Amino acid sequence: MMRGRQNVAIAVRKPDHDIVVEERPVNSITKKLPFLKLPFFRGSVMLFESLIVGIQALTFSASQAAADEEEQLSPWEMALTIAVAVILAILLFIVAPTSAARLLYVLDSVVLINFLEGLLRIAIFLVYVLAISRMKDIQRVFQYHGAEHKVISTFEANEKLVVENVRKYSQLHPRCGTSFLLIVMVIMVFIFSFLGKQDLLMRIGSRILLLPVVAGVSYEVLKLSSKYCNSPLMKIIITPGLWLQKLTTREPDDSQIEVAIASLKSVLAKEEGFTE
């Protein structure tokens, strides 16, 4: 899946090995509410819209994969699957570490308690990523993830989008969503560390309500790290995310690279001034 300024393209290799591409216009809420393009607002918008686009991509991919089968996932089944996933994510990454932090109330420092809660959240996140990275089906998804990065890097290097050129680039990319998630986890540590002592429901509620703030700050950090990627400070910020991408990406094969190329070419075809 690739997203441009004007459209989103989702490329899927069907069971008969043909590549099918679906294009959709980018209908961002920022077109109606321009102030949401401002720093610290745009991060939450991007996170929410990326979730919607991701659901659409999963739905389209699943429908193409099941095209020759008797049963296909209905929109309601896909929506239910995503809803369950979101609920489980909240339970795993917010409720679990926040509840566990109550065991640390024997400590005198509230800042230290909240800081240790944040470290526990990062640990849970890393264990989760490591666990799913060992699943065979997920490893294939991670290969496509790596293909997306390699194709983007080829385009940014102003090289022709052909498999031979794409192969030589890294499967890691500093603007990856994986890096963004890690930045979110780290920003959570700092923001939540300064919240006062609360009962369990208040702790959980405050962390959920502050997620847009965390997303906004994290997105600005990601933008800065990309813009000033050669500065020593930004290299320090970028490096952990690149390390994590070694778990969430795999080296793709040529057929997967072809799918990523098809997706990016479809997006670029709608962009002004692009020629092959």
C-alpha cells in the first residue's frame, strides 16, 4: 500500500499471480478543517486516517485472496476483527502495564512509578513484536513491508522503478510506521511520568485521553528526524526505530518487489509532474 498527496493505491497479487491495483482518492478531513494541518494536530489526524486506510487495505487484500474460494470476509466480519484487535491493543499496551504499575505504589516517587510503567509498556511492545515476527504468515507480510521501503528508497534516489534497481536498497526506512510506534512508546514514558498519583480507572482513562497528545508530539519528532536525519541527535533518535524494523521487515523476493512497484507507480501516476 502506498499513499500520495492525492490518492492511495493498494496492490495485491491474486492467486492466479496477476497483480491487481485499487486506487482511492485521499479524502482527508484536513481539506474541510485546514487547522488540522498545523503541527501537533496533524499527528493525530494522520494516525486516525492511517488506521482507516489500513482497514480498507486489509479488506481489499482479503477479498482478492479469497476471490476463488466459496467464502469471503464480509465488511462486518473485517470490521469486527479490527475492533477486537484495537480492544486487545488497549488491554495489552495500556490496561496491563497501567494495572501492573499499582504494584509499585510502595515506592515514594510518583514520577518513578509512572516512568517504570512506561518502561514496562515498551518491554511488552518489544516482546509482542518479537513474538509475532516468528509467525510464518506474518513473516510474509513483513517481506512486503520491506519491499515498500526498498521501492520508496529507490524513488527517493531518483532511480527508475525496476526490480534490478530496487534490490540494492535497504529494507529499513527512517519514516516507517514501526519507528513511529516506538517513538510513541518513548513519548508516553516522558508524558505519563509527570501525571500525579491516581486510582486505577483514572490512570487508564487519562492515558487513553492523552493518546492524541502523544500522537501529535510523536509525529513532529518523526518529521524532524526525517528532515534532519544527518544530525548526531537525530541519528540517535532514528537508530532504535531502525533496529526495531529488523524485526518488522524481511528481505522481499522479486515478485513482492513487483507488487510494491505497481502500487507506487499507481500513486505517482496521479501526482503532478511525474514521468517514468
